[in-house]
Amino acid sequence: MANLYSYVYALALLSSLATPALCVADDYNKKHNVALFVFGDSIFDPGNNNYINSTADFQANFWPYGESFFKYPTGRFSDGRLVPDFIAEFAKLPLIPGYFQSEQVGFINGVNFASAGAGSLVGTFSGLVIDLKTQLQYFKKVVKQLKGKLGDKESNKLLSSAVYMFSIGNNDYLSPYATNSTIFNSYTQEGYVDMVIDNFIDVIKEIYKEGGRKFVIFSTVPLGCLPYYRALKLQQTNRTGCLKKFRVLADMHNKALPKKLVELKKALQGFKYSYFDFFTAITDIIDHPSRYGFKEGKTACCGSGDYRGLSSCGGTRGQYKEYELCKDVGSYLFFDNVHPTEKSNLHFATLLWNGDSNVVRSCSVKSLFELV
């Protein structure tokens, strides 16, 4: 079934490339747009996990995922488009293809390497996802193909003008609990967070060596405050609210990462970035949904149980065969028990694009695309 969805998705990508308002000339020497390369986890995965030997926990290639925009499941963990899809639209790019579809539509506009469940660490959900280091290796293969097609001069121009977007780190803090790993026993909390961030920074440096200069970096989400963890806390303690142990790790990560980015800016000539405080952007809607045009910020649209926090959306994950689906998805912050709705993703993309000073540091994403 995943192959059928992948085939339909590839047709949609080809169709989007043919749209006059979005198409880019095949010859890169002619007028061209700034490319977008995307790395990360399920926040950004366009369906790459459809092509690997994963499990339903790390796939969204079944209904009702995709119901609002695509009208079929693409593998995106949402009812519709993700933040990179909207950023591409704002930048007058077509849908950025997933890595395994990029052979069909080309690399000129960029590639999305993200994989649901992926982490900065190779051991995070190992064997079920495409970790960040492997995503980097895929990117390097794309670089070689670009050089073969465009030559060194034009490919270097493409790579230096491109924008590189990351959502990574969330799963590194969830995986040890989900898999009963003992890795936390080997590190202090600070040491573990440093390891996650250092692995991430190493990947950024490798992309910089390939010519990358403009980066968009997401903080972690408010781990512990998502519908899944609210339901888990209620089940374990009969108390409402966020599950503290995950929130502590997220806080530590989100305090350390911006400092690392400031250091990179000082150390790497021409390095520019936009840091998105995703944690705060989501928390603001959780706490004040009506302020942002939502009615529900804590309960998911699709799922079952308290807060619809069980991983039952679609009825294909393990023991969960039945689920509830809200009538008005546009009223909800979360589509399933972890991931935002399309409406939420549009909100976040707009904040990023415009450089909202409450949640975006350094550069707006729009300004990064305008720097050639």
C-alpha cells in the first residue's frame, strides 16, 4: 500500500512542478529560485519513511492523514501540509520532494531528507528511521549529482544560496524511555543534552563545508505537554498537566542550542541562521488557543482516550483499532497525539517567514531566501 501512496505522491509532485506560477527553469543558468534542503524528524517528514523498513509507529501512510489538503495520505504526520511545504510556497518553490522521490523530479529546488522518529544520535530508534548522520550522507550524494549535472561553478552557487532547515532532537529525549534504553545511566542530563547538540552541530559544519551558509533551526517541541504525555500523566498519577521529566530535557536543550548557534556565527564566515523557538510558539497556543484562532490546544483532533492521547489515529497502530476524528480540524492545534494540524503549521511557517521577534532569533526566513 505504501508503494501506491508513493506513486500517487510522485504524480502530485510532478504536477506541482508543471504549475506555471511555481515552476523553475530546468537550466540552472537561467533564472532560478533559492533551493530548500530539509532535515529532521516527523515534524518535517514528507513520506520518506514509506520507503524504508519501518513500523506503523513511524509512518503516516494511511487515512485520515492528509485528509485536508492532499485528500490522500502522503506520509506526512498531519491532516495536510507541513512547515517546509508552506516555506517552499512562500519562496515560490514547488513542493520539495522527499529524498526517495527526488530522482523523479530532480534536485534543483532542494530535497527533503527528514524521517519520522529520527534523532541527532544514530542510536535513536535505530533500524526504524533515517538518523541525521544518514540524512547527511544522502545530502552528500545529492551534492555529487548536482555537480555532475550543473558543474562545480553552478552547483556551488546553488548550494551557497540554498536554505537548510532542521527539526531534530525531540526523539533523542523520547527514545530512551520508549525503548527502555539504559543510555541515560551513562550520562548526566547535561552530558546527554550536550551529546545530542554536538552531533547536530557536527552535521551543520559538514553542510557548511559543502557550501551551505543559511540555516533554519527549530527548538524542540514542548515535550511532556503534547496530548500523548498529558494522557500518560493522567493515567499514571491521576493529575492533569505536563509530564515534567520530558519538559526538563526540552528546556535544557533549548537553552543550550541558541548559545551554540551564536558560537557558530562567530566561528564560520558567512554563517547565517534563523532560530525558531518552536517550544514557545506551541506553548502559546496551548495556553491561549483563542488568541490564535483555535478552540482546542490540549486535545488532539485524531486519536482516542484522554486528550485523544492514545496513538490510535488511523486505527493501524498495534492494539488500537478504533479512534475518534474531530469534525473541525481547523479548530485544533494538534492533529494526532504529537503532531500539529495543517492550520498550525501555516501559523508557524508565517511566524518564521516574517521573523516574529517573540519566537524567531537572528534572521527571518524570508531574509535568508532574499540573500543570494
